[in-house]
Amino acid sequence: MQNYGLAYVWAQGDFVTRGIALSLLIMSVMSWSVIVIKAWNVMRLKRLTKNAEQAFWHSDDLADGLKKLGAGSSTPQDNPFLALALSG
């Protein structure tokens, strides 16, 4: 059983084996960081949807709806619903 495992491969491997192992580790870390960032964005958009969508559609006019979407506090790049309402 001593001939199996990552420690054995690292100890017995040459520069190609170690380079491939390091590149796989780096790509794995980068993939997990993308997953975490995308999950954070999805949670942020769900929070924006829950808070602002109903308020926008139940407002009296467009100016009031834009104010409820946060036209004064956020930019259209931060709030896709505000960007959609402004372009419409």
C-alpha cells in the first residue's frame, strides 16, 4: 500500500509530474473561486429581486419606480433591474 497516494507520486515524480500536479491544483483553486463568485452574484440578484421587483411594479409612475429600484444609490452596472428599466 505504500506505492499509492499523492505523497508517493510527489516523491517519485519528476518535474513533469510535479508541474502537472501543480497546474491541476491551481486550476482547481481557480474553478472553485469562480463557483464562489457566481454563487455570491446569484444570491445578490435574488436579494435584489425580492426587495425591489414588487415595489417597482406597484409604484405609481416610472420615476417613483426608478427611485424604488435604487436609482439614486446604485449604478445600472450594479443593479441589472435598474439598467433594464432605464433602457426600457
